[in-house]
Amino acid sequence: MVSSDISTASPRKLEGKVAIITGGASGIGESTARLFVHHGAKVLIADVQDKLGQSLAMDLGPDLGPPEIVSFVHCNVTSDSDLENAVDTAVSRYGQLDIMYNNAGIGGNLDTTILNSDNADFKKVLEINLFGSFLGAKHAARVMIPARKGCILFTGSVAASISGDLSYAYKASKHAILGLNNNLTVELGKYGIRVNTISPYGVATPMVTSGMQMDKKAAEEFMSAAGNLRGAILEPEDVARAALYLASDDAKYVSGLNLIVDGGHNHNHPLFGATDSLAN
């Protein structure tokens, strides 16, 4: 029998933890920063969007706790020195680093044909999405290995699990992140460091709506109609909740996971959908 006096208040799942979120000024990163702070974490927002990042840090401080629990640092994830500085800033300011969420990324040119794929765009997408994630993990490991604990997260994509009608650069970058995730899982496990990836379906973030040239509502309707799980829209907060789970002690023995948050889209073969439509 469950006692009736058990508190129904949600526990602060990240109390005492310190997190860096790259690309933390907007979209999935912003939602994750808000949720992490709400759950007791001290958060360093790392982004190239200085005004947005500074504004978010100021907004979160007064609303959710003392200003010193959340701060912003300019960080271009393709710069080794910028990521080195972000990690060193978190450690010097907050005394430790428990969570490194490598979330920064771009979609690049959305053309899905090999002949129209731009070489410079391909390199840029891989540099930000993949090399930036590699650098973030490398500098996080630099301080987590001596501490013999930590959690490294990546934002992947369902694009790594499906093929066709996808940008070659984007798919290649997100598929490679899974290889990075898996190798790090094996190497860093001996130091007590967990490594996981969150791979969402399309989310109507500012980056996505800009690339699709649609407003948020139109983009959500488009992706919902193309998705597998009807009656639900994937929002940045849903990805943030997945990150919260993987960063918290709820997932203390979860490592090497690619957590696909796509409503089952990667299992839905278009042929079956067509057959189903004919049957109806």
C-alpha cells in the first residue's frame, strides 16, 4: 500500500550538477538549459549567438535562482580554443563539470541530390555537427577522466536511422556522431563516464523553420503529417526531457544508447503506408 503522505512534488534531478550546453541559446539547447536549471543544475550556455545567450542567462537567473547558477560564454564549436575555454570556464566558475551536452548543429543546404550537393556546404556541416561534437567530447573528457565520472551527450537525428530524401551532409554528420558515441562509450566507461545520443524527429526550431522557409505552426503541421505518431507534435521540450533523463541518476547505468525520439518514424516503411491507404 502506497503511503498517502508521499510528496507529489517533482524531485530536482540534477541538484549539485554542472552542465555545459553548446548551441544553448535557442531551440533544443534553450529548452534544455531551462529544464536543467529548473532541476537544480548550474548551466553554462555556450553559443555563437551572443545576444540570445546573454538574454537567456539573465532570464533564467532571476526566475529560477541566483544569477550565478547560469551564465553564458561565446563559443564557436569548430574552434578548439573556444571549447577549451568553455570547459575551463565551467570548472573555474562552478568547480566541476558533470554534463557536456554537444547540441550545437546546423542543417546546411537541404538539397537531397548528390549532384546538387555543395562541397563547401558539406564541409561546413560536418565541421560544425561532427567536428564540433568531437571537440566538445574531447575537452569534457579532459576534466571528467581525472574526476572518474561524468555524462557526455550528443544531439543526433532520426536522419541517421533512415535514408532517402535527406541532405547528404546532414545525414553523414549525424550518422558519424553515432560512431563517435559508440567509441567514446567503450573508452570512457572505464572512468565511470557515460556517453549517449538523443536522435529526434523534426523539431520546429528557429534553425529548421528558417531552412524550410515556414513559420513554426506550418513547419509543425508539415512534420506532424509526415510523421508516424498521429495526434502529437514533437517539441524542443520533449528532446530536453530525454536529455534530462540521460543526464540524471535515473540513467546511471545507461551508456552507449541512441535514444530515438521520433514517434516510431524510423520503423515506418513508406510501402506499408501506401498499402494501408489502399486498404482503407
